[in-house]
Amino acid sequence: MLRAREPDETGFVERDGVRVYWERLGEGEQTVLFLPTWSLIHSRQWKLQLPYFARHFRVLTFDARGNGKSDRPFDPAAYAETEFAADALAVLDETGTEEAAIVGFSLGGQRGLLLAGDHAERVSAAAFIGPSVPIAPPYSYRVLTDFETELETDEGWAKFNSHYWLRDYPGFVEFFISQMFPEPHSTKQIEDGVKWGLETTPEVLIPTQQAAGLGDEAATRELCARVRCPVLVIHGDRDRQSPLARGAALAEATGGTLVTLEGSGHAPHLRDPVKVNLLLREFLGEGERPRERRMSRFYHRRPPRALYVSSPIGLGHAQRDLAIARELRALRPDLEIVWLAQHPVTAVLEAAGETVHPASKLMANESAHIESEMGEHDLHVFQAWREMDEILLANFMLFHDVVRDDRYDLWIGDESWELDYYLHENPELKTTPYVFMTDFVGWLPIDDSPGSREAYVAADYNQENIRHIERHPYVRDAAVFVGSKDDVVPRDFGPDLPFMPDWIERHFDFPGYVLPFDPADYADTERLRRELGHDPNRPLLVASVGGSGVGVHLLRRIAKAFAELRKDVPEARLLLVCGPRIDPASIEPVEGMQAVGYVHDLFRTLACCDLAVVQGGLTTTMELVANRRPFISIPLRNHFEQNHHVVHRLRRYGAPDPTPYDEATPQRLAAQMLDRLASPADYEPVESGGAARTARLIAPLLEERKGNTFERSFDATRA
């Protein structure tokens, strides 16, 4: 699986025959060591912290012995708390680290306390998240006196029992991880935790419980008294694993600061990562910051500036965003637009002469992740999006730093789902008028059968987004659905959830579809072909699969189909557009075919073709409908947007139904090509002026600052 940031250095350190795997990310004068927790979970628990902190600090982490890439001894003595602390010291030594700030979660609190108390010269600061430290009584249901005794029940916390683990280890892991996340809509966090927990075995985990811990409360308080560094304790008040009283007592005993996260469970660094990251950053110091910052007095008159965040998933977003930007500048000629985007969108923006923020090069690559999740013309985009959580969070944290260190009068996000999600999760961070745009609303399952896990999770995501918007309507100053109400799929968001067209109508404006051109300008196809260097006397076919690499299999199939077509239409020509991420040389040559890479303003070429064969993406198919060009669309398998949202919209305009990839053999494609070359397109007209209407919705936000200042949603108290 593609990570948001890969480690810069990895290695193993060996102690008493046990090898421990470690990673280093980032550079900087200050080092932060993220400690391991219980061996049920390995160092991937820090996936939402490491990319962010690696941009500002030198970061270390390691897998606890018993899980991940570290060894799995079976001797309980190997899992004494002193052994984990010694592993941490060995990693510091191996990486040439004299001193580090430490961050520990749950049992990592015990390891961190040993380091800070007994090796104060190596620890500059210590942060504890949901610390499981014996400094206050545990929950009564967590008393483990019966761990070794076979019980008559396995209900609830009776599952915390060695006999049950050996009998039904997956059942225990699912129960334990679910107890970590009492927060609603935590399906992804629970799935991650279960997956990590199943990477070890009960035979390994049982010795970790048989090992001795820190000792009693008196011994723990004595250790706390030896801590000399600054201490921060972050604890959720709904923590079912370790009582808030433990975090409060730890903060008091070390002279530290307690931050109570109201409504949070045991692992807020996974469920509320933005809050935790910003708390840790404030505690640990600024680390690396930009050398230049822009600030201005409130009454200083200066041209307005907008930060435009354009999604990289589909190059069509860039073209419509450019069209909207042009219309915004027509209304406000003094407007400065800065783009936060990533390849391949940056290629389109730079070709258009736009200003791309230098931080764009630091964004975690969403397109590369999507490609890592694809199969042969197959992309389960909903699941791919869920697996992209660390990339989305890393990019939101980058956005946060960008808008903190520079001033903007407006934020615009086109399908910037991570920006929209985390602003609603953390509305106190919304300080500037904000516009959200999208051409679809509603995660729809491919598997909608009774009892479908996918259907359940999709409905859960929809419900969470609905609650976000209804609870914090002020986060979005404008919400734009790129299309009309009739383009919304007529179904519910899920069981007992609203009807999509009705709910979306209450929460979005409908400016109509946004085209990056006026179809009237491309009515003279013969003239356009000559401008582009295509023979107007030969049938021209164009194949395109968008900006990712997922379409390579379809391009190869189209090339074979074209070879069949030439038996009937020998004068035909095919322009095979591979895009920025597919090597044209990877497609076997066919006579009459030209394979090329990225084509700027591809809509101009599509506007003068006799037939297009494309993936089922919305932008390309709608451009073909607008220019009344015949086309064959072949949606990606398991891609809910292309198979539900796009198909519904195209049917409204009278476009042909898509061709399933499994049926698109070269022979059938060739027959379809021949048939549609002879059939003129007769679509309903696509409304024009969508970009101008969108700009008129957005422009008034430049005249008045609607951003609000909110109190933090947590209480910080000096213990």
C-alpha cells in the first residue's frame, strides 16, 4: 500500500537476539520519537502523524517486539516494560540521536515514563496520549485477575482471557479494537486496528500480558517524580480502556499539562488526528517554518487573494477550475489566484500560465495511490478513497500550514474532500470564506445486496457527511453542485437517510454544468482539424482514458479493436491519448494509429473527432455530449461514480448507455465503432454559462469576510 510519505532510512537494531525494526523520516535539529504501544498494534498506528511531523522535525519510530517487522519472542521476560524502553534507547543510539522528544500512546506511556524518569538526559519533552499507566485505578471491568483462568463466559471484557484468545483470536481483536473507538462513524479506524492486530498471534500476545508492568501506584509515582522535562497528557473523556483519571494523575504527578478531548475515545491520534497533531506541534515547538511569511494590518487595502485547491483525481477538474478562475477574474480583475494542486493537475495549470503554490510539491500523491489500488480496468474507488486516509490527512495538514503562514481572502476547493471533511471535523480552523464544489454527492455501493458491508459503510460515510453539514452550516460559505438538480441520482443516501435530490437541493446551489469552452466555437470541425494537424478527409477516432494509469488495459484493447475496424474502414485514423502517466511506447503499434502522451486542451481534439472511445469519466463524456460527438464509454469496474452518478447524468442528455468492460472485446468494440461512425449524435443540449454563474456565486465572498472564530472544542487545563 502506498504511504503518504515513505521513510528516508530504515534498519534493525538487535538486543539479546531480538531484532527491532525502525524508521527515520525527515530532517531537522529536533528529533521526535514516536514510541510503540502494546504489541497488538505496530508502528502504523502513527500513520496520521509521521508525514506531518516529518515536514518539520526529524522523526523516528519502531515496531514493538511482537508485531510488525520486529521479531516475535515467546518468552514473557522479553516483553518487560524495561525491554521496550531499552529498545527505544537502542534505536536512539543506532540513529545517532543524543536527545529526542517522545510521544507514547496507551502502554507507550509506560515506556515513555521509564525513558523520561530514568534517562532524563535523553528526553527533551514527553507527550502521552490515553496513557495506560498504573497511577490511578483501572476500570473495574479491566481488572485482569482472571486472564489465565478459563472462564464460563466470553461476553464483553471476559474476552480479555488467554483461553479465549487461543480459541477465537479474531473475535478478541475485533472486540478490543471496537472498544478503542466509541466515537460514531469510526468504521475505518476499527478496520485498520483489526488488520494490524491480526498481524500477530495469540501465542505471541499472551506473553506480553504475562510480563511484569511498571509495578504499583507508589512505584509509578516515584518514577513520575524523577521526570524533569515538559509533559503533555492528551486524554479522551470517553476512553473505555484507560480512565481519564489516569491521564489527570499522570499530568499532576509530572507537573505537566492535561488536555481533555471531550467526546474522544482511547485513540484520538487516529480518530481526531488534526486536533492531536496541532496540540503536539504546539507542545513540541515550531520545528522548521517558512523563512518568509505574509501578514497585513486589518485595514490595509490590497488586492484580494484566493487559494484554489483542485483535485488531482481526473484532469477534467483542472479545466473547469480554469474556466471558473477566468470568470472570477472577469468580475474581479485584481484577484490573485494561487493554486494548491499536484501532478498531473499542475501540468495543466502551468501550461495555462497559472501560479502554483510551491508547497504543492510537498503534497502526498493521490493519483499514485489510486493507481496502486487498481486492477485491469478495475478501480473500487470508494475503498481506494478509504485506504487513502493518511494521504488525505497529510494533505490537509499541508493546507493548514499554507493558510496559517500566508493570508488568503478566499479558499476554493473543487472535490477537495479532505479539506471539506477536516474543516467540518475542526470548524475552529475555518478562518476565511470557503467554497466547496463537486459534481457528485453521495457515496454509493457497488455491492448493494442485503447485509452488504460495503453498503453499510457507504451509508455510514453519507450519514457522517450529512451530520457535518447540518451541524456546522457556517463552514461552507458556498456549496456548488456542478450541474442541475436533475443530475442528482434519484435514490436515498442509505437506509433511513434523506432522498438525495431533496437534501442536496437544500444545501447546494446549481449553476449548471461547467464547460471550459463554448461549443459554438468548435462547430466548424473541418477548420479545427486543420488547425490541429488532422486530415479532415479521413475518419478520425480519439481514445482517451484520463490522467491516471488505470486505463492502460483499455487503451490496448482499443488499439486491437481499431486494427479490426480498419478491415472495413482502411482510411480511418486513431489518436490514442495515453495521458501523463502512461507511456505511449507501452501500447503495441497499429497501422493508422498514433499514440501520444498528454494533450493540452484535449477537448479541442475531441470536438472535431468522428468518434471517441473513452473511460466513463464525467468531464470527457460531457464535453463530447456538448459538442455532439459520437462516443463509446467504458466505465471502470467497481467505480461507483462512473457506474452510477455519471451514467444517470448522461442518460438525461440522451447519450448512449455505457459498454461494460467485460463485454468490450476487440471484436465487439470494432463493431460498435463501425456502427457509431455511421450514426449521427442526437443529444440534448448542454447548458452554457455554468462557469460564469459559478463565479457570480463565489465573487461576493471576496467583499465580506464570513470566517468565524470558534473556541477550541477541547479544554486545556494546567494539572
